[in-house]
Amino acid sequence: MSAPSATIIEGQFSPKLKAYYFLQGAWPLVVTVVGILLLPLWAIFGTWWAGRYYASLKMELTDRSVIICKGVWFRQELTIPLDK
């Protein structure tokens, strides 16, 4: 008799997160004098980065934990046990 397989449910994130991450990076540039000069660079790079970061977001709910993965250059994985 084999052990029952773990149930995995994959979560989805709102596409509005892309705009949130873009604006989160743009805000410090807007409020500083030097940042205003860098804002056109962020308009190009930030759009690319926000899209990549959104694509890297993964969330899974298993029988025992919630697993969240994220990151563009450095991948991070956070496992939250449900029994805690």
C-alpha cells in the first residue's frame, strides 16, 4: 500500500503587481533630485525588471506548508509550515 500523495495547489498573483513593483522602484527616484535624472533609465529597465520579477513569483499550498518562490537574479524560497 503506497502513501497518499500530497495535494499541491498553485496560487496566482494579480497582474497589477507588475505596476506596483515598477512604481515601488520609481518612487525613490521621483522624490530625489538625482533620481529624477535616472527616471528615464528606470522607465526602460524597471519595466523589464517588474515583468521578470512577476514571472518569477510562485506560490504553492501543500498539505503541510505554503511555499513561496521569488527573485530575478537571486532566487529565494520561503517555506511556511501550516502547523506553526
